[in-house]
Amino acid sequence: MDRFDAMQAFARVVETGSFTKAAESLHMSKTSVTQLVQQLEARLRVRLLNRTTRKVNVTADGAAYYERVIRLLDDLDDAETSLSYAATQPRGRLRIDVPSPLARLVLIPALPEFYARYPDIQLDMGVSDRVVDIISENVDCVIRGGEIREQSMVARQVGSLQLGVYAAPAYLQRSGIPAHPGEVEHGSHRVVNFVSSRTRQPMFYRLSRAGEQLSLQGRQALTVDDGNAYIAACVAGLGIAALPDYMARSHLDNGELVQLFTDWSLEPMPLYLAYPPNRHVSAKLRVFIDWVVALLSARQGFGLG
């Protein structure tokens, strides 16, 4: 038994949930994949997979072993791609985690161009606004808005989100158009709050004009921890919200949102790409970082200047 082939076959069965699909992706016969997994189980003396006539499920031991296996396979892949020709043709799996609006509006629509340049890179993209544990969850890199609080992380600023204050026309018809941000806090207006999924603390946005500064606060209409839900609530007329301009632009153009306090400025939100300090910057991670930087620098609302 070739242990590398066996581990690769096992990992692909876990990922595809099928011996047949794993065999197709590895360009092997189903019988060969089955035998490799069986030989691996015999060597380890544990059952890695539960098999039924309809599906394959990973056991608890199998799930723990899978996490170790994919790290070994990735390390081997990194070693190979660091050499000669392979360094110019990055390949392998890259695990990333990104905010949901950034994925939906920016990254995923641009991925065809990325894959055209790097067809051998497989992206496993976690899409949410929760703060992942990048080390324990074995993630290669994350993209996050706001300051990176984990001091041990290696962080590179890849953008600076321009912010604005927005509300739906239906909301403004009901509650009136505030002329000053202070009216939001002391008047009858409501706000939609965005909170950190980790701390559950709301984000406060500072506005400034000619030396005057204040925070956008008011009676809470709704609190959410997901960017897509945040903008959906604002469009639905549930309250006033401070939004990154790239998220609001299409809704502003089609009349679903109105920008408020345009003579005030909001402090931009830094956008960082971060990875563990002990994680080797492989060729595939390096080209992904460079691609993200180039992509965001070409779009409005992400300028570093």
C-alpha cells in the first residue's frame, strides 16, 4: 500500500462523500479507491468511514484523522510547488474565510478570472461574518474588516472600506429625513446595529465635520451579525445603517437606498488579509493575496489612499 495514495484517496472520499466521485476526481477505479481506504483502515486498526448503500459518512476517528491528513497533503504540495516550474504554476487547496458581502459582491464574481490564471488551485471558501479560529480550524487565511485583534497574526491591509450612512425611502417617508446625525440619537429615528459574532458588541461609527465629532447611535430596530442581513434590513426600511459604499452602491443606484449626511465623513474601515505566523506563505497563497490586492485596488470604495 502506498500510504500517500491511500491518504489522498481517503481525503477525497470524505470531501466528495462518495467512493465513485472520489475515484472519478482521482482518475482511478472505484475498486482501487475502496481497496486503498480499506488497507489504510487495516493499518490504523480503526474504522474511518461508515458505508451504506446510499452514502458514506466519516466516523469520529475518521474526522480527526482527516484533519491531520489534509495538513500533511498540503505540506507536501507546498514543498513540491516551491520548486522550479511548479513555483510558476501554483496548485493545491487553499482554505480561506471571507465576509459574506465581500464574497457575494466582489470575490465570487471575479473568480472566473482567477481560475483562468490559476486553474490548479482549489479554493475552499468559508463565507460568513463570524470570526473563525484560523489555527484550530486549519484556515490558510482570512479577510476581515476592522482591526485584527489577534496580535500573533500576520496581517496585511488589502483595502480601506469607505463608509456612508443610508436609509430606505420608505423609512424616510415614515420617520422624516434627519438633517443632523444628532437627530438619530435624540429623535424618533431607529437604527440597525451590526454586532461582532464573537463579542456580541455593536460596532459604532464615528462621523466628523469641521471639528465636530459624534457616533451614530439611536434606538435599535434590529441587531444582526451578518453583512447580507444588515444591508437587507436597511433596504427593507427597518432603520438607518452605516454601510460600506461597495455594499450600498447598487441599492443607491436603483433608488432602494438614500445616502444621508453627505457633508459628514466617516472613518474608513481597514480591510485585512491575515494568516498564522507559522504558516508558510506558499505559492498558491502568495498569488491569491496578490490577486485580492489587485482586485480591490481596481474597485471603488476599497482605496488605500
